[in-house]
Amino acid sequence: WGIQDIGKVLLYHDKIESIDLRGNNLTGIAVGYLSYALYGHQHVQRIDIGFNRIGRTRGFEVFCQAMESLRCLEELRMRSCELTSLHCSEVSMLIRRSKTLRSIDMSWNFRGNA
């Protein structure tokens, strides 16, 4: 099972409320699959994608757009994802546009460039 398989399941399984993908060494391609699968999902309330290098991928902007589209997302954890100050605009747009997001964890990012 790879992230492609998980993405396919998420496309058709709309009852999932929590996704924990901490420390799975996700690549840009994996972040893209995940973003596509989650776009507009109806029930996901919590996502933990921490300890992945998503800040090093080109797919971070698409990931944030997918998170904006989630209608129930309350908690997003992106701890130690190698985010830089360059990612702040996407994250701030996500925060502004989300009507349901209540908690965001971005700790252990922005080393030396905050």
C-alpha cells in the first residue's frame, strides 16, 4: 500500500474524520496524490502530516488549497515539515479562507528564517 492506494480509498470513503500520516517521508508526488484525494472531502476534521518534508516539495501550495476546500477541517498538524518563511503566504491564505479551522501546529519549522 502506497499513498496512491490510500488516495484512491479516500476518494470513495467519505466517512473518514481523522488522517495521521506523521513521519512517512512523503514526497512531492505523494503530497499531490493526497491533495487530489482530499479536495472537497466532506468529513475530514483532523490531519497530521508532521515530520514529513512537505516544505521541500512543489506540491505545498496545492496541499494548502486542498486543505482550504475541506468543509470540516478543524485541526491541521504540520510539525517539523521543513517549512520556510516562503510558505507563510499559503498558510496564511488557508487560515483566512477556512471557516472551520481551529488549530494549526507548525512548530519546529522556519529554522533560521523566521
